[in-house]
Amino acid sequence: MSDDDLEKEARVIIESVTEILCILNEAPGPNASLQILSAATVFVLCNGMASAQDADQAYQVFMNVIAEALQRAEDSGSAMWTRGTLH
């Protein structure tokens, strides 16, 4: 792939992610946003994978990325909650 092709691909991905974030932002609250995201994830796993094994592996990667991102958010103080407190 040429640099121009990579740049075009990156632009498409960024635009797509931006559209998805706009949809999630317009949902009536964070729970609805997570339901939309969950349904989309299930759609990809069920319809975009060649086998159950591929879907299981992709799901595990997805869960690991979420866990790591949450940990980084907590570590940097970006999370809106604090674990281990009474409030």
C-alpha cells in the first residue's frame, strides 16, 4: 500500500468513527449508547467472522481492549468514577 492509500484509508476510518460517535452521543443517555454499541458489536461478531473460533478470538481481543482502555482512563484520572470509595 502506498502512503496515499494509507492516508485515504485512515481518513475513511476517522470519518466513520466520527459518525459512530455522533450516533452514540445522540442516544438518550449512556446506557442507550452502550446498548447500541453492544448490538453493533454482536452484529459484527455474528455476521463478519468466518467461524465461531474467529468470533471468539475477536471478542476476546475486544474485551481486552476495553479493559485496558478503562484501566488507562482510571490511571490517568479521566474516569468519572473512583473504585474503592464509599460514594
